[in-house]
Amino acid sequence: MTASTSRPSSLSRRHLLAGGISTAVLSLLGCGGGGVAGVGTGGTGSFASGPIRGFGSIVVGGVHYDEAGAQIVGDAGAALARGDLRLGMVVEVNGSDIHAGDDGKRRATAASIGLRSEIEGPISAIDPAQGSFVVLGQRVRVTPATVFDDDLRGGLASLRVGQVVEVYGLLQSDGHYTATRIDDEDDARHYKLRGRVSALDAAARSLRIGDSVVSYADIAGAVAGLADGAYVRVELLTTPTASGAWRASRIQVFGAGVTPPAGAGGVKVEIEGYITAFSSPTRFSVSGIAVDASAAAWLPAGLAVGVRVEVEGVLTGGVLQASEVEIEDDDDQGAFELEGAIASLDRAAQTLVVSGVMVAFGQARFKGGTAADLAPGVRIEVEGHLAADGTTLVASEIEFEDSPDQRDSYEVEGRIASVSAAARTFVVAGVTVDYAAAHFVGGTVADLVPGAKVEVEGRRLVNGTLQAREIAFDD
């Protein structure tokens, strides 16, 4: 056995062999335009909200959703095509039950996908030192995991004051935003802003979102549900009033920053966002969704208002009964995944294109083949992180599909429940792991203790034991 202190991206956030979770009814996707049907009442299903982390099937919250038959809609309810989906876009997915595929990845079939961007408007200021910019009065933070449009290759340095951009991201508890994707939008016909209402003045028909004043005097009648603290999506005219207020042409009101299917008790839910209210480590809210983590087997230290988390659980009576809570690192370059046939290859530049994404393969380790086997049409799986240009994926691992390595590869992730040093096994996510011949990453055999979080890759034996080839520590 060997040990290493560096942590490659070879094992992404997959929960292999832990699928088959029974959930319940799907309803409507709470996006603009009235929603899109899920799998139907009386069925079982899942809901996930967060940025797209991969393609081949879209990856959201570590789940690979087959989007081939899904209805896809934009913020305002307009129908979109699969080709409109991009890495880093924040989506809300209604889908079938989550199960473990033949490759061990958590998989489901998407019934509906709603895109949810936060801001569209002109940049008024850029602060390279802070890694942020201001658009429509809202401060937007750029991180190493922020994906940029191909027209914005170069990341934050490619932006300019006055440029109109569309921002996908997560609303922080302080009213600022963390961008997960930024697109160039030179032909925008209107601007838009999503956030929480403050300083509502019903008489003057105005409100504030962050540092922006919004007038809704042009909208006839009352706006149902509009109140301080409400989450809203506002479409704006491109010219402000004489006083500098932005003029709203449409306001949509939501109960929270994330909109899981209403009234669908028992739905398996996975959301990524910031803690917006906090009573205790077992009672808090994420993006306005109430979370009860009292039944979670383990909770991370440091939970507090403003902390970014990923929460998994079951939605019951409007409360997310959490089975797992993980703290996410804003500055992590993130693990992205791609599956598909190579569309083009440049050996001199050591780049290729798969699933519409440019991939640099010079630093990759290969499974089931070598760099010499790369060719247009060959199907591969890629794991990696974003380059500094915000558009290129730097591959840490490339695996050839249908290779012996892939057909005989399984993975499991979770916290160790028990360890048997005598048998050289431990149990994680209900799976017994034989670690006798394992290669360790980010730790050693001495770190195998109950509660340690690990990602294990190996071969599944006939008796159900996972014979580990690699064990990576993930805390």
C-alpha cells in the first residue's frame, strides 16, 4: 500500500452502490411561466437544484439525470432544447427515483428541467482585487469554479464596464451572489433580477433588491404575495426612471429561493445553496427552505448563516428532513464530469472537445487506454477542473468507455460506519470494503476510522464486497 498527500479529481461526488432510494410524488416545476409537469401524481421521484457539473447526462447534485425526454424551460417559461444547457447553469430538475446504474453512478431520468439565472443586465463596476463585479446594483463574486461563456474566455479579466451579462449562481445570505456561470448577452431585450425583497413601499409601488430600487408602478393591480423577505424574479425595462430606479414589467413571487414540487410529500430532494437562517446545527434554512437535520447520522462543524452547503433528504410537509449535510467550499475549482464521443482533437495543443466542452488532456491520467487512443468518435469519460480561462476543462482523468477498467469499476462514497482491522475491511453506505490492496489518497490506513469520509473505487466481488483499488479521504 502507498500513500499520497495530493488529492486528484479521479473520484467525483458519486454515491455508487447507494442508489435505489424510494421516494414519492412529483408535481410541478416552480419556474416562470406556470411550471412544467413532473412524472405525475402517484409516482415516485426526485428533485435536485444546483449548478450543472457535467454532461453525457446532466450532472446535478452528484446525480446523472438523463435529459433526453425532459421538458426544458427558461426563467420565463419559454421552451428550450438540450443544446441550450451549459456547464455551470443553475437548474431545478424533477425526475424519477435515483438508482445505481451498471457503472455504479447515481442515475435518474429527468421529466422537467428549469433554468434559473439570477441577474441579466449591464456591469457597472469591476473589482479584480476582490474577484467581483457589480451588475444592476448587485455584487457578484467570481470563484475558480465559475464557468464563463466561450465569448468570455479569460474569466473576470474578459469583462468590461457596460457589458450586458447573464449570471447564473447562488444567492448568499448577505444579498450578494456567487456566480456559477456568466454568459455574454449583447442582445438582451430586457434585464432581470432575482433576489429577496426589502423596503417594500406599497404606496409608492417600489421595493429594493440588494442595492437596487425597483419601481413596479407600471404593473397594473396588486402583486400577490409581495412582501419584505419574499423571493422574487423581476423583469426590468432597459432604461431606469429619472430617479435611477429600475422599472419592472413583470414580477414573479416565490416562497423560497428554491422551488421543490409543492405538496409532494416524500420526494427525494438534493439542494445546494447558502444557509439563510440558523437556529441550531439541526434546525436551519437553505435558500429559504426549512431543514430538519436531527436524523442525520453526522453533521459537519461550522454550520452557520452564510455557509454554503449541499443537503440531501426527503421533503415532508414543506420541511427537508436531511439525511446528509455537507459544507461546500466556494473557492474549490470543482469536479466536473463529461461523457461522450470526442468531437475534435488537436494533438499539438493537447486539447479535445467532448459534449461541447474544450478539454486539455496534457495532465490527465488514462484508464483503459492511452493518449494515443484518443481520436474523433471515440467515447470517453472525463473528470477535471476549470482552467484559469473559465472555459477549458483541465482533465485529471480520462477513461475510455467499454474498456476492461470501466466495466470492472465501481465506486462508493460516504462516512465510514465501522472498521475491522483484523479483516482489513470497513463499511460505508452499507457496502463492505476490502482495503487490503488499496492505494490511499489524502491519508493512510491509520485514518480509516468511523466517521471519516471516503471515496472508494474498486471491483465488486460476487459476494457483494467492494475490493478497493483506491481510497480517497474527502474531508
